[in-house]
Amino acid sequence: MKLAERVKRIQPSATLAITAKANALRAAGRDIIGFGAGEPDFDTPENIKEAAIQAIKDGFTKYTPVGGIDELKDAIIDKLQNENNLSYSRSQIVASCGAKHTLYNLAQAIFEQGDEVIIPSPYWVSYPDIVLLADGTPVILQTDEADGFKVKQENLRRAITGRTKAIIINSPSNPTGSAYTLSELEALADVIVDAGILVISDDIYDNILYDGLTFYNICNVREELQEQTIVVNGVSKTYAMTGWRIGYAAGPEEIISAVTKIQSQNTSNPTSISQKASIEALRGDQRSVKSMIKEYKERRDYIVDSLNKINGLSCLRPQGAFYVFPNVSRVYGSTYGGKTITSSVELAAYLLDAANVAVVPGEAFGNDGYVRLSYATSMENIRRGMERITAAIGDLKR
């Protein structure tokens, strides 16, 4: 059978593939410590679960409007106003089946053949493929560790062409944990306004920040950018609600209307019960969020310090999210069992085979000199995993 050409353009999600492999090995009896999944290990807070249970009891189990119920849209509007100082109306909001679904629908609505989309690297694994599926062309803009993996003004200016339609900004970032300051966004905003391109602002980790850092969206820099920006967010990461599948977008009414139209022909509405749970997440008690972030910070500090003690590895301290992206390139050329490690894929395979530790190769994020580890797992797993990685790297012949 001949499949559609679009299928050949894309790769399966590397993070999901690593997690699936780790789970399969674990099921087969291997003691695998998984650092692959970008998923909070905390349970969804009780008040949110109770709201879902109440929705079921109330019979709120039918179709809803395609783009979400007004009560959820209002909760999103209030969140964006109160936390991010951004103002929207209901017609500028759409709720979807997770932030990934939101991004996919958005790409389908605004990209077409010939459009270039600037994607800073390292990037979340799905960005290029989502653009490709919309017939767009991903333009990978490399960033440097020395710059905190953040785009510099002059590099962005050089990357823009007459075919550039948009840039994707993810702050705090998956996989690096880097977050833009207000002044850094101001520098980018000058270029973006002059070029008249769109911004897709992936803010899914906006609440997971450390060391007193304040989150800024690029719209906070220049008010006129709100007409060029689509803000994407969701409840998955902040509220440990990955399986509930609620994401949302806020932006110009014309674009949001188009996204809603596309959604009407693929999934229709997001799950009714999850919508009610998400209202409680956004409006309810936020103490559980603060508790999770406190735990993440402790894990971050431990894993970064541990990685920086390993000979041949170095790791920046993330400013947000729950990932570390250590530089492992100095161990390339090392050997074990007659084999030579020359890439992040080969190093990840070695750690899985020799140390029973699953990490994601940096190649999947656009930078082969690194690997990604998620610290959204218990401190016990992190300690054991760091001991295993330390031993495995130490066993390499250099």
C-alpha cells in the first residue's frame, strides 16, 4: 500500500519512543530508571480530580462547543490577564486536546507550501514535524550554550527571509530549561515587528520557574505584538494533568476562528469532563503548584550538581521547566567493548545497555552534542540514576 507522502516527511516522537522502550524493558524485568518522559511524576491535585468526578455525577458528559465551553474560556482569559498581563475576549480563545493538538491545528491554519518557520535549536522534538505536516519549511536557527541557548537579535535578523511566516519561541524551553528575560525579548521584538512575522509563543512551562525569575511573554514587550502572536499553553505540566489533554491558544480572532474550524473537522470539542477539571485547575487552590515547583528545584539542584561532577560532562543550570541538557560531546571518541561512541544516539544506547538508564539523545532536539534528562521523577530515582551514569561514564576508555 502506498502511504501519503506527508508521512515520509516526519519521524515518530523521540521522547515517546524512548519512554516506550524503557517501559518495555522494565516489563521484561530490567531495572530501568527513565529520564525520558516530560511528564510530572506527581498525581493530579485532589481538588481537580474532585471537579472531574462532580462533572461526571452531574452528567456533564456530552458534546460541548468545539472550542471549549465559555466557563473554561473565561478561566483562561482570567489566567492570561492576572498572571501574564494579556487581555483577550472569548472569540480569541480556543481549547483543544492538549497543547500539541493546539500547535498542530495552528500550523494547519496558518502555514502552507513555501512558508518558512524559524525554529530555534535545541527545540522540542515535535516542532519541525508539525510544520512539515502543514507543508511548511522548518528553518532551524542554532543557538549556543554560551548564550544560554537563546536566540540573539542579529542571528534572528539574518534568518528572516521574504518567505518567513513565523518564529516559534518556547520559554522556559524544552529541552534546555532556558527562559528569556524581558530585555532579551525586547531585542527579538524589534526584529519581529520590523519583519511583520507571526510569533507562536509556547508558554507551557510558564509557571515552572526557579530562583525568583519572572516569566515574560513577548507581548509584554510591545503591545502591538499581540496582533502578531499566538500564545499556546495548557494545564498538563503545571497541574500534573498530562493525561487530561487540555491545551489552549489565545490570539487574533481570525486565526483562532480558523483553528476552531479545523478542530471541528478533526476532534470536535476537547473532553467535557477534562474541561471542568481544567477550570478548577486554573481557578482553584494553587498551593499544590508551589509545592511541586519547590520539589522540582531541589531535584534540579541535585541533578545539575551531580552531572557537573562527572568527568567529561557539563551542564547549565536550567531556569525553568524540568529538564537538564548536559553537554556530553567530550566523551565522544570513547570506547567500550570494542565500540566507539560518536553521537548522542550511541551514548544513549550505551547508558541504556550498560547502566539501565534511559535518556533522550540530543540529536532529536537538533543538537547532537547533548542528551536530555527529565527530572520529573523521584529524588530516589535521580540519585540512583546519577550513580549509574557516573559509573558508566567512568567505565569508558578514553
